[in-house]
Amino acid sequence: MKQIIFILCLLYSLQAHSCMRSESGEQYDKLIKIVQIEDNKYRVTVPTKIGLLTSSPIIKLRYNGSTMKQIIENPNLLNQKIELVKGDNEFVGMFYINNKLGTEQSIDVYWPPLFGCGLIASQPVPVKLNYYQSTDME
């Protein structure tokens, strides 16, 4: 009985201490593809498989630099989860952004692992200037 408890404790501790930090980097950031479909509507695609990771990724829209007032008025500004549809070689998600807030947006992706560390990637949302927005630096 002591041996069984020891083995269970050992297996549990291996899972808990197997990863201190998820892997990230530019090579993973480049895997995120964002396309503007309409004025505020975008499509994001990420691969279904990266190395040994085949689990469904978690994709969130993040508003960078949001003020506390904006966050209180709209709590989704911190992290808005994007629902995904699985295709043959990629996951596809649609999302809308609020350009009126004057903040930059980014897509954050996390591929959870079965064991060990997952992957983290991020890509800014390319917002095209509308006719009423100025490009002048005053």
C-alpha cells in the first residue's frame, strides 16, 4: 500500500512541476493570421497542429492600454474569448473590435499541452485607418 501511495504522489508531483513557463517566440507569433473582413470584423486562423501539440487552442482578444473607466464600463476589454471552428489544417474564429476606444488590440493564443509546457503566441490586430481618423502627428 505504501508503494502505491508513493507512486501516485510521484506521478502527481511530476505533472505539477513539469513546466515552469510556456514556450513562446516570434516563430509562434507568425502562425497567427488575422484578416480584416469588414470595418470592425476580423477573421483569425491558427494551425490545428504545432509539433506534438494537437489540442484546441484558446484564443482571446485583448485591448491593450485600456483605461480603468473603459474596463468598468465593458469588462470584456480585458480578455474576450473567440469561439473557433476546426477546419482541415486550421482553426478559424471571427471577432469584432471597437475602434472608438482608441486602444490597440491583440490576439493572444495559448495551445495547452497534454503534458509539459504549452505554447503562447500573440499578434497585434491590423486596424486600417477610417476616413475620419487622421494620420497627422500634431
